[in-house]
Amino acid sequence: MFNWDLLDRECAEKPEPSQGAASARSVRLAPMGDADGIEALTEAIERYNEAWNAHDVDAIVAMHAPEMVFANHTAGESADGEEVRAHIASIFETWPDLRFETRRLYVREGLVVQEWTATATHTNVMRRGEIEAAPSGKEVSWDGIDSIPFENGLVARKDVYSDSVSILRQVGLLD
């Protein structure tokens, strides 16, 4: 069994990284309350995932802490605070029928980690940095993982790691 207390102690002993870009910031969480307990977070992540599948930007953003950081590390995208709303809306503009299915869900006090599979039709221009893919009409599917720390029942940060290579292959940009 994994010793979370040991990990927490080791993380607490490490010095803060220098303040830099949003993707390099660490999140110092307040002591856990009932809103960050396993049962509450299990219910919260269910509502959060339902909002994502409904493309309900208002409901998603309502579950975020004010200074929330959204970082998709494999796509090289990051937004924080008020910028998160527009970033999420742009995801739904790119993939109008985007759906997520959770494959595995791990919940502990203050943290949710989930493995998922996304499916969407490539009906709009897709951008990954300087790479641009014209609509192919193909149904695309890819896997990913989210690490989501919560504070006071709200998403403090969302770190996304997804299989961008698979997306690029399916839309015809890679062999």
C-alpha cells in the first residue's frame, strides 16, 4: 500500500520553486476540511465530469477556485484565473461533440486523479502550438490523465496529460 503520509511529509520538506510561469507554480493547500474529504470529492468529481460532458462552461468554472490553474502539459497550453473560462470554451469550440469516459478514478483527501478516454469528431480546425489541422470529419479518440487538487471543495488546479501524438496521427498530421 502506498504511504501517502510519507509523500506529504517529503513534499512539505522540499523548498518552494521560484515563482515563474503558471505551469511551474506549486499550489500550497490549506488544511483539509469536510469539503475536501474522500466522499465529498467523489461527489464533486462526478458533478465536474458531468459538466464537462455537457459542455457547461458556467458549471465547470463555478467549481474552480478563483486563482485556479489549468495546464495541459502535452499540448503546451496553460491558463489561470479568469483566463480559464475562455480556454475551456475554446476546447469545446474545437471539439463540439467532445465526451469523456473515466477509466480509473483515484480519490484521496484533497486530490483526485483520473484516467480517461476522450472521443470527438474532428469537425473544426485543431491547433497544437504552431501545428494546425484542417477538419477531417474523422472520429478521434485519445487517452489522458488529470491530476486535480481541491481546496475548500473547489478545483485549485487541473494538470492534464494527454496522448497528443495519437490525436495528431488520427487527424493525419503524423504517420
